[in-house]
Amino acid sequence: MTIDTAGLEVLGRPECLRLLAAAPIGRIVFSDRALPAVQPVNFALHGTDIVVRTARESRLARATRDAVVAFEVDDFDAIARTGWSVMVVGIARAVTDVEELAELAALPLDPWAPGPRPHLIRIETDIVTGRRIPG
């Protein structure tokens, strides 16, 4: 186990991806009109890529076309004062290929927000880092 200078356990890529796959909600960090923006989203993993559904002309859809984004998930136990956080950085792109759309349509990805969400965004997990507060 590796401990960083702040006393947190450094998580390896396999553990980060396992935690990412188990999280129901994440936060996507993107640029909107040259300003940072953060939006909570439900998501699914396809291999090691993150897949998000949104409205075709949403602020998120417009801002994430072939853009570098960050994606974060975490879980904390306030009473035990433990928890973990995983951060992903990668390229987000709109899914437009018909075969890829059909493949991703099979994912268990039902948006929590109301209204149609036919637009799929796929985020590559190029950089994956994680930390855990030891119990």
C-alpha cells in the first residue's frame, strides 16, 4: 500500500476502475463559455470508458464535444471519517456511429433527470487517480 504525503492511501488504476463502476453518480467537470462547470450525472462504464446520456442541445452536450474533461466519484462515511475519491481525466466525444450507438444502448443507463436524453457522451479514462482515507 502506498501512502501519499497527506497520509492518504494511493489507489491503483484497477481499484479506481472498480470503485468507479460501483458508483451510481459522478460529477463531470467541463468548460462552459471559458468558465469551469461541474454537473452531477448518472453514468455507466463500457469497458473502461464512461458513458453519459444527456439532451442533444444541452449545455453539457455542447461543451463536451472532443474536449478534455474531468470526472469524479467518491464515497464517504462521516461517522467513521473514512472515504475515497476517484478522478478521471480524458477526452469526451459525442457518440455518432450507428453501430456504437446500438452497442451503448444496451448499457443500464437510465437518466434520473426528466425528459428525453438521446445524446451519448463517451469519456476515455486516460488518466485515473484515486485516494482513500484509511479507516
